[in-house]
Amino acid sequence: MGGYWELFWKRRLTRRRFLAGAALGVGAAIASVACEGKKAPTPQPPGSPTLEERPKRGGRGQAFSTVTFDQLDPHVSVAAATAYFPRIYNTLVSQSQVRTDYYFWDLAESLELVDPVTYLFHIRKGIRVAPNTLGIPEREMDAQDAYLNWERIRNEPRALSSRFAKGFLASHQARGPDIYAMTTSEPYAWVLYNVGLHTSTIAPRELLEKPEAMRTSGAGGGPFRVGRFVEGEVLALNRNPNYYRTGADGLPLPYVEGIDVRIIPDRAARRTAFLSRQLDYYTAANRREADGLSSPDRFYLTSAPIFSFMAITMNVERPPFNDPRVRRAVAKAIDHDAIIRIVHLRDAKINGIIPWALGDYALPEEELRSRYIRYEPREARRLLEAAGHPQGLKIKLIYPTGTAASGGGDVAQYVPIILESLAAGGIQVDQEPLDFGTWLDRYRRRDYVASLSLNQVYETPEIPLDWHTSWGPAGDSLSWAIFPNPEIDAAVRQVKRTVRAEELVRAVHEAQRLIYTKDPAFIPLPSSSVYTLWWNHVKNNPARLVLGVTGLFLADWWLDT
């Protein structure tokens, strides 16, 4: 059975391939004992950032979001609230997909891999629910909590992690209070990634019985508890005095008293709030703005690839995009290089089906430019004529207003470039700008002809590929976008069940090439890197570790104020 677990980190890859190492979602220490049925030793993470000074207790972190929270249900929410679920609830274990040797062991203190499909999570003692006004007892979390949360994810159509739970989770159970067991239907490439997602966090089972309360409040075993929540305005998190972890100094975490998150869609307002110390950080529009604000005596800079992008989404269930020639015309009429020049000031790369930030999973740029991503407006017009539109056509395009773009820059910067390049290809656009909440609701319900779309963070190829399947990114065959094609479905399923390292990369590449032959309805646009300026009073900052989603679970930062 050893062939199942030929993991990337058994053969260290180059820096360019750093993300491919996360492919299987289990560490080398676990893999080495998988076939013997032994308990895996707990992999030790590299540790927290070196303590710059003795930590100080107190103060409140000041954060922002450019979009609304949606709701506080940790399994269903799709907007800004998802970044704060790791602050409220627990995960079993989260393995960083950026630094694959970094594990955050939380509700599970270790993992036993009995065989290639059976995972036994050994539950940590001493994780207690935060004080709350919801009637949730301040008891210890156990395996039954893990079971009931994953049972809910499995049966909740809107749950973001349901694509794994419905498609590959064959069975699961709590074996008493101390062991939670998962069995997949077949070897699956991204088990630990799905287990450790911020949308797979574990809430107390009593809270699951109060779904309405869970929409607007929450209590768990994480470092913070929900204080005040007003959708569209503010989320205040307060310190959980029951949190089980201690810092490097032996004192209870978190050090801060809480985090205040405000909705600030306007970039100028965010920048002003940051410069006046009303915010602890500011995400610059691009590298040029970050460099212009550089002031080492006041700020420090963190940067990382953006694991997201903007996209053009076409609804294949509505004309004219049920015709592959029209979809191909749109693809030929998008000037990706103009986006790189104007939005990103040349500090960006084109994205194929899999974005460039995912390393070797992405197709080589030379292949993308020579075969799939070519700005050819004349060819777009020829395709439209062949599809019965000799005078061109007009499409309706929805997009969210007043928000930052998920690939860098702002959505408003993309719109004129898209309009101009499509017009050159014979496609006129009837714009329908929407506030974020309305856009999100319509996009989720597939109530659109075409959309300029925000995206979430994608740290593996799984969801970027799912956008091109009949089940879609939510796995429910209903939400956001679907692309019914049996060949693509089969290829993407094969990717998910491929666990040998080189075979997985090859399968991801072949799936992308197949998708391009079918004239995809979801076209990723170029993306850059994220440049965030932090006030120097934010100490021991997890952002400096570049851990991706896993970094959201860390609570040993503090404020020197």
C-alpha cells in the first residue's frame, strides 16, 4: 500500500513548486506509518515567530473588510466572516498549503492513518467552550462535536465543504469522546486540506441546534468569542478566557482583549483610517502604492502571492452562452495584458484554469499564451458571425461595486478594460453594477447571464477545477456556476483520487487542457501579489510566516500600544 503515499516532501521540490508539496494533505511523518496502522507522531510546526520582546497583554486589534460579512454560520457563510471563524471555533488540524511542514494541531492532538482511506483523529483534552449568552455550556469539546459538525456539513446543501463530505466521505463516527474516525470512499488527494479549512471549523454541538443564533452570534473553543455583530457594519470579537493555549512566555492566549472589524469598502477611507492608526494594517492596491507608503519607523510590509483572482463567469444555461462559439469569442476578446498593465502596473501574471500562485499545478505561461490565452478580437468577431451574430451581440454583465478585487486592485479598475476589450471583439455590454450583497445573492443563485466575479482563496487546484464541472464549486450542482460535461467530470474526479505526486500534477495539467477544449464558461483573470503594511505596534504577526489559511488560527500576536 506504500504507493498510495508517495508524497511530494519525500522528494523536496524547488521553490517554484512549493505549493505542490501540499497536494495530499498529510505529512511525511504520518505517511511513513500509514501502512503499518500505527499512531502517527505529531509533526512539530516550525514554531511561532521569534518573540521580538516580552509580550504585552491588552488592547484590541483593529481590522477591516471591503465586503459584508454575510452571516456567522461557519459552514455556510461565503463572505468576510469566513476569515474570522478560525478565531471563534476549532479545527481538527490545519496543514498549511504554503509551508507544508507547518501543522496547527487543535481539537485533534494527533492523527492515526490506519490505511489509505481511514483517518483516526485523537481528540485533545481541555478545550472548553467560551463564556456566552446563548445557553451553550462551558464544557470540554470532544469527538461527538466533530462528528455532528461533519454530519451537518454532509447534509447541509449550502455548506462550502460539502463537496468533500458528499463526494468522498463514505462514513464517519465518534468512537467514544476521544477518537473521531473518517473513512473516505477511496484515496483522496486533499483530505487534510478540507478538514482544516476555515469553513470546516467545529462548533459546540448545542450551537448546531440553534441555526438562527449561529447566523448572528457564536461560541466555541477558539481564542475569541462573538461580542457585537451588525451585518454590513461591524463584528467585535472578545477574548475567550477559557482558551487552552499559552504563549511562548507560558501565559494564556490570546494576549489582546479582542478584535474589531469594520466594513470599509472605499479604498481612500481605508487608507486614511490606517494612516491615522484607526486600523492596524492596510492592503495596498499594488506594489507602487506600498512602496510609496513605506516608512520603516512606522510600518513594516508583508507580501505573498494572491491565491485568488477575478473571473468572467458565463451562464451556460442561458443564451448566448449555451453556444461554445460565443464563449470562445468572449475568451478571445479579453485583453489579459491590459489588465496586467493598467490594474497591476505590470506586477502580475496571467492565470489559466489553475492560477499561477499554485506553482507546478498551473500550466506553464508559455503554453497558456501560445494556445489558450490570446487576445484576438478579429477572431472573436468571426466566431460571433459563425454563431449567427454578424453584427456582434450585446450581453448583460453583473458585477459588485465599491470593493477591492480578489486578484489585486479594485473591481472598478477592471470594468473599463473589460468593456473596451469586449467591444473590440464585437461584444457590447449592458452593465448591471450591484452592491456586494445583491451581487452575491444573484451570483449564488445563478441569476445572471454573465458576471465579473470575485473569488475566494484557493490554496489547492480542487475548487478551481470544480468551477468547470456539473457539480460546481459548492458541490451541489446548483450554486454559483455549473458546466455539465461528462468528460470533464470524469477527469476532475480522477484528479481528486490521484495521490501519487507526479501523477497528480500530470492529472491536473491534463484536466486543464481538456477543459480548454470545451470552451470554458469561467475565465480567470490575471492576479498579482498582496502587499500589506502593518503598524510597528503589531508584534509576533502570523502574516510574516506566510501560512495561508492556517495562519488565521494563530493567536499569539500582541499589540505594543
